[in-house]
Amino acid sequence: MGSIFRPKMPSLPPVQPAPPPPSSELSQEEKDAIAAEQRKLERKRKGRKSTILTSPLGVEEEAETENKTLLGS
């Protein structure tokens, strides 16, 4: 009985053909832009690495264990 009162579904629209794939060839300007972007990222990566003062093994320097007091030597 439920199918009597249910409206019929409209038909699906026709499928459009897929667009052509983009060309895999890059122009010289695009190649230069990609190379410049990679150089920029490499420079940033080097900048961050130089700020790390410890090795993966931890601090390699000896710890300063002797502190001066306020009342004398």
C-alpha cells in the first residue's frame, strides 16, 4: 500500500563526459617557479635546524653544578 501514495522518482540526468586530463608538460616559467619554491623551503628548513642546540643523544656539555651564593664567594 505504501507504493500507491509514494511519488515516482525522476530519471537521472545523462552523464557528462570527463574533461580532458591536464597536460603533463611544464613550461620553463613553471619549472623556475617550482625550483625557487623548493630553494625557499630548503632555506627555511636549514634555518630551523641551526637553532637546535642539542643532539639526538641529549646535551653533550657538562652541567654547571657549582652556584655562587649571595653572601660571599
